[in-house]
Amino acid sequence: MKKTNKTFLTIGIAAAIALSVGACKKSQSTIVAESTTSFKPKTVVTPTSIKIKVLQLNVWQEGTSVTGGFNGIIDAIVQSGADFITMSEVRNYNNVDFSAKVVTALQARGLTFYSFRDNNVGVLSRYPIASFKAAIFGNSFNKAIVNLNTYTQVAVYSAHLDYLNYACYLPRGYDGNACKRWLSQLQM
């Protein structure tokens, strides 16, 4: 009798497991079917390509190093037709927001741009700026999140790196740290 009880018990457990597995499989397929059928986008968005032009401009101490420099900066921006302008050597001399000054000068020429105040680097955008972060890595970088349209945002970074390690010097056999040494060798 003990042997028979064990057999019925084993068969009963096996049947319960089989029913449980069958029930799980059935409920899983039902869940998948329900979630698949219930997920329908309310609007269909057709992807469109957006072409953007970017200009990186070293404004050379805000254009103060040459006569007519500021107007030259504005002319370069207008002529470029760029959508994003990243600038380096933004100084905000006399506590005047250089980026706002550029935006105002562009408005006088019938162009709408957006910007924010930062030191050393700047971003101008034809598209609204959703957010920005200034003074990344000291004042070497900043970041603007820009809304191109309802569905698309892009991140635009502006950078102004250390002039002492300027890569253009390297093919000439010197670097910014050795510039004085190199110049002294020329004068020999």
C-alpha cells in the first residue's frame, strides 16, 4: 500500500506540474497577445531628414584684436548660413554678454538666433535651446540641447582647448610648450 500511495502521489504531482506548465504557457501567450494588440501608436510620425550647417569660429578675443573685428564676426556668421555656430575666445569684456550682443546684431540683420551666456566658449543656434550646461572642464566646453522639431533634439558642444598643446605645431617639430625654445633657435 505504501508503494501504491507513492505511485499515485508521484502521478498526482506530475499531473499538477503539467497542468501548471500548460497554464503558464497559456497565460504567457495571452499576455503577449494582449500587449501586442494593445500597443498601437496614436500618431504615425514619418521620419524626415534635417540638414544642418555648423560653423566653428574662433572670435579672437571677441574681435577686439583687429579693427572692425566684431562686424567681421557678424558678417562671417551671416555669409556662412550656419544653423549652429560654436565660438571660442568669448570673454564678456566689461561684463557685457558677448553671445547676447551677437544675437542682437544678427536680429538687426533679420536673423533669429538663440544663445546663452558663458565664458571662453559659446553656442548660437537658429533653433530654440531647451537647456544648456556651461563651464564643463573649467571653461573649456559647454553643451546646448537644441530642439530641431517636436520629435528631435540634438546636443551641440563648443570647445576651446589648451593652446599650449596645439596639434598644428606638432608637424612643424615643436609644440606650444617649446615655442620659446624653437623661436630662440631661429634667432641664432
